[in-house]
Amino acid sequence: MSLSEKSCVPCRGDVPPLPPSEVEGLLLELPAWSLVDGHLYRRFDFPDFTSALALLNQVAALAEVEGHHPDLLLAWGRLEVTIFTHAINGLTESDFVLAAKIDRLRR
């Protein structure tokens, strides 16, 4: 099953972050994303503010459905998305699932 077909699983805070080898393997499935300070990061560029805002709203709606919320930075012509599991300040499979679902919004 692909990452985008899975669902995010709520984290209770009692799970360890994924080991680096597993993070690297999952990151291969998300070539547009990078690892920044141990978090998943992607920047989307747009020709205007309204287009960036439209994606922000789509990501926000998806986050609500999945129960997993990224950090979003909206600026003129860009949306920056940072994903990590806040309860453990690290990465879980759900972070990669959300990133894959966000990628699917752009298709």
C-alpha cells in the first residue's frame, strides 16, 4: 500500500521516533520533500498570494480529516510546510503519510 493510501495514526507520545535508516527509506518515496532539523519540509511556489492560500486551505482541510497537523507558513507566492509529530518532536510514519497526501493534492 502506498503512503498516500494509508491514514495517519494519532500519536499518544509514548512511541519512539523512527530510526534514521527508516526515515531515509521513507524519504525516498517523497522526492520533493527534504529533511530539515529532523522534520519533513517542502516549499511550494506560486505566481501569487491567492494560489498559495488555496493550497493552504486544502492542506488545512486534509490535516483536519487526518487528525495530523503540519506547521504552515504562508507568504506571497509561497507556502512552506513542515511536518513532524509534535508529541515526540520527531518523525513517525504518519508524517510521511501526510506528506504523500499533500503531494497528491498538487496532482
